[in-house]
Amino acid sequence: MDDKRNTGEFSLEDILKEFGDTEAQPEVAAEVGDQTPEEDVTIWGQEAKAQPTAQEKQDTVRLDQITKAVRKQESALEQTVAFTPVGEAAQIQESQTVVEEEPAPAEPYSNEWEPEYEQPMGEYIPPEPIVHRPRSRLQELKKKLVAGPEKRYYELTELGLGKLQLAIFVNLVIALFSAAATWLYSMGWVPEDRMRLLIFGQFLTLLLSGLFGSYLLMEGFGDILRLRFSLNSLLIFSLCACLIDGMLCLKSLRVPCCAVFSLHMTMALWSNYQKRNTEMGQMDTMRKAVRLDSVVCVPEYYEGQAGFLRSEGQVEDFMENYNAPSGVEKTMSVYALVALIVSFGIGITAGVMHSPELGVQAFAAALLVAVPASAYVTISRPTAVLERRLHRLGTVLCGWQGVKALSQKGVFPLNDTDLFPAGSAKMNGVKFYGARDPDMVVAYGAALISACGGSMEPLFTALLESRNGYHFTARELRSYPSGGVGGEVNGESVLAGTLRFMQDMGVEIPAGTKVNQAVYVAIDGQLCGVFAITYHKVKATIAALATLCAYRKLTPVLTTSDFMLTEGFIHSRFGVNPKKIAFPERTVRSELAAYYIEEETPALALTTQEGLAASAFAVTGARALRKACCLGVTVHMLGGIIGLVMMLLLAILNASYLLTPANVLLYQLIWMVPGLLITEWTRSV
């Protein structure tokens, strides 16, 4: 050793002895330990006991300086990594970062050692907990409402209704003025020297009517460019035919059918007004929503019939469907195109068989009688009437697809909160019988009612908490059709139900305790308590249940587990025929109440308020609307077909003396009576 020091040569073992390298590997340290005394070297990071001399410090390569230089380079590398992207920084830090802590001493390996648990494959990342945030749902709903319904509402507000109202008023005045002139002409009260003035006045009113309804004429022309045809498109041809006929009337000194055209334009403008007003009302309902539920239709819900269930709604369910063309509108468009072709054929027939002037007159008259004036509002008016009613309930229909789906045969489930909202049921009094402890009677009754569920559960739970009673669990729960339940509580048989149920079960009822709206509790066949329940009437619920029972193809079905809701009780409280309501078994009710609705199920209507009335009137209103529209289209098409047949016969027979404006106007007024009455159908919902 001394020779090596003098010559300046040192082995690795000597260096480790001198400085006790903390970064040395365990294997090297072990080899050194076999050749070096224990008091001279510290293994695994311990400081050396022997101190080097001054000569050794000069001749020895200092490994600690090299280590410091290396660590400075590594710290610079770590600073560089800190400014790299997140994905790359994580990889660099895992591979390059040097841990400055000293490694812990390794325990000697033993064959008898076994791990406490098996290490899983890969890193385990616990799932994030699901946090219920109702405010986030409300914020998301408000963003969608502002971007959709509220934006559209203000767009319609900027358009306004004043111009439409003015156009309707002016056209109505023009129609009345033309009708008065036509009536004077038909009565023969117009002198011959005033005929040209009268005809010119009628021609002028025709131009004014077309001017104030130019917006609709432009819409009709746009429909033609889009390869579609509508009633507004038919107005263009009616105006052109009446203008040509009016110029011919100046030569033959006869009055044209300007009054009928002005009436058509007035009804068309009224229809446009109702459509815009309806859309504004729907958007106003949606933009004010603080909650949004939907009414969906699920097939095979109860006894093979579809069910109208309630679920969570989305704004897109309404915005994507509310303005889609309906089936009745498409039918009227096809009929308008066919009427145009048939009218053109009638005009050609009259012109070829008799004279071109008669052909133009027959063509103009046929176009006017082919579509009764009330046909323009046969869809828009019942929709507007229904929307005003649904607007008060916070309900909108999701287009014609929702109307059509809600009109099919199905059932409407009713739960506890539908019939008796929160706060409508209250406990009016309690009376105990027998030697039982009152607290035990309350505890037994609360256990049975809690297991059964229903609107009385919170009442008994609150009563139990107020008396600091015991909480028991009911077992072997049984239900009875006469209005009661039974079970085993704390090893004793307990019955709870109505007065009739207790009498049917053979429980002796003392005189003076017969209360209809009360829950009777019997333990081991002995009456122990009577709990009087008061149900307050809710007018909206009564009206909703009445409208559900009024439709033949719609059946309300009870899914509630409240045994108090028997046929007699519902008849006495709501005044409806209980035969219109389905009362399934209790097990079936539980299955119906727990029915799962898929997220992809399309919404047919949206409600923004709680309660049964909002969803019930959506279903019944859709049915009334579909009936009114279908019946109205049928009646007006029938009237138009009859009018075309009459025009064809008059054209063939050359009965021009019957093609007077007074007769055409009278025909229009006759068919307007049933047409307008049908549009009132939705008012009776």
C-alpha cells in the first residue's frame, strides 16, 4: 500500500477506501468489503472512517468534483425538459431526471419471503367520481336556449306582426267593398252608364289586393322555383286569370270575380299571421324554460300497446322538427297542383267548344272555387288555437311527427306525484286503539307504508321522526285488490289499508271510527290505529285526468303503489269514470314504473313545467290537432272537387249566365262555414 502511494498509482479498492463513494454499485462494494477491514470502509452510502492524508488528496483524482459537474449538467437538462411539451416532458423526466436522495439499504433476499398482494399489470388509475351538478345542466340548457329559441324569437320580433295585420285589414276592406259592389250588380241597381266605372273599380281593388299580398305571391313563386307547389303558388295563377278576365270584362260590360280573390288573399294573409304568431309563442315558451322534459312513445309498453312516457328533453328535439312540413300540408299542395291542371282543362274545354272569352272566364272561376277560402287556415288556425292553450302550460309539440306519433293508440302512465303533487296530501289526525304502545303502532305502520311506497310514505316517516320511533323493516309484503297491504314487522303480522279492506279481512272496527279517507293499521288481527289522510284537490290535475279519460284510444294506467288509490276513491276525488283507467297488479305496476327509456328515443313534445297537465294536454292536444287538420283538409277538398265538377258542367253547357261573381262568392261563403267550425276543434281540449 505504501509503495503505491509513493508511486502515485492507486487501485479502485484504494479509492473506495479513501472516499467511500456514495454512487458505487452494491456489487463493487461487496467485493471491496471482502478484501478490506470493516473499520476502514463504509458500504452503501456510509461515510468512511479513515481520513486521507494531504499527500493522498493531491495525488488522488477527486470523484466528488466529477460528480458535481455531472449533476450540474443534469440540472441544466431538467430545466430544458421543463419547457418542453407536456407529453414529451413526461417521457424525458421519467428517463433523465436524477433522484438526489440516497437509495435505501436493500434487504437481503430470502426464499421464505412472500409479497402481501399480487401486483396488478400496469398502473391502476382509479375512476373519477360522478358528481351531480344540476346547475351545470341548467347552464348548458340556457346556452342552447339562447342560441336557438331565444335568437329565433327576437328575429321574429324584429319582423313583427304590424305589417301583416295592416295587410289583413286592408284586404278585408277591399273584399267587403268588392262584395258590396257585386251584390249591387246582382240586384240590378247599377245603371248602365256606371258599369265601366264599377268594373274599373273592381279591377283596381284586384290590383291593390295583390299588392298588399305580394309577400305571399313571392313565396308562392319561390316554391315553384324549388319545384314545389303550394296554395300560395295557386294564388299567382288566380291573380293572373282574374286580371285577364277583368280586362275582358271592360269590353263585355260584366263584373269580374274580384271579391272572391280578395277574400282568398285575406284568408291567406290570416294564415301567415297565425303561423308567425304560433312560432313566436313556441319560441317564447322555450326561451323561458328553466327545465326541459319530454314526452316519448315506447312500443309494447303495456299489454301490447304503446306508452307515452316522460323523460329528459333536449332543445334540438324541438328546433329540428317544429317547422317540418306536415302530411296534411303536402296533401293540400298536391291537391292545389291537381286543381290548377283541372281548372286549366276546364278553361280549354270552354274556349274550344264556345269562345275564348268564356274559356278565360271559366278558368278564373274554376281556380277560385277549386279551393274554398277557409282552406288557407285549415291547418294554421287549429295549430294557433292549440298553441295558445299549451303556452299557458309551458308545452310545445315537436312538429308534425310528434302530433302523428301522439295520436296513435296507447296508454298514459300515472304515478303518485301526478295525481297528488307534493303538499296535496296531509295527515289530519291519529287515533289509537287497544293496549299497544302508540309509538310501536306508528313504527309498525310506517314500516309497512315505507315498504309499500306511495304518497303516504313521507307522511308516516315525518310522524315517526317526530315521535323518535324505531325504524323497522317489513318482510313478506303482500298486496290485496281491495285496497290494503300486509306484511311481517318485528315478527308480528301487520295489516294497513282502507276501511273496506279491514272489513274484508275480518278486523273488528269499533263504532264511530268509520273514516273513508284514512289508513287503518291492525296488528295480529286487532285494530290498533287510524290515521286520517286529507287529499286536497288540484284543479289542473282534475282537468288533466278528465282529458285523458275523454279519448277512446287513450287509456291512463296506474303505476303507483299507493293502496289508497282505488276505483271508488278516484271516482270520488276526480269525478272520472274509473272504467277508463287501467289498474294492473302491484308487480306489474313496479315493472311499468321502472321501465328504462333509451336515450335515442325521439321526443314528441317538450314540457317546461312540472305536473300532469303539461304532458297530458300535449298528448290530447296533438290528437285533437290531427283530427281537426285531417277533417278540415277532407272537407275543403270535397268542396273544391264539387266546385270543379260544377264549373265543368257550366262550361260544357255554355251557361255563362250562372258564372256570375255573386254565385261564386256565395259558394265560397257556404263552404267557409264548416271549414271555420272545424278549426275550432282544438279549443275544446
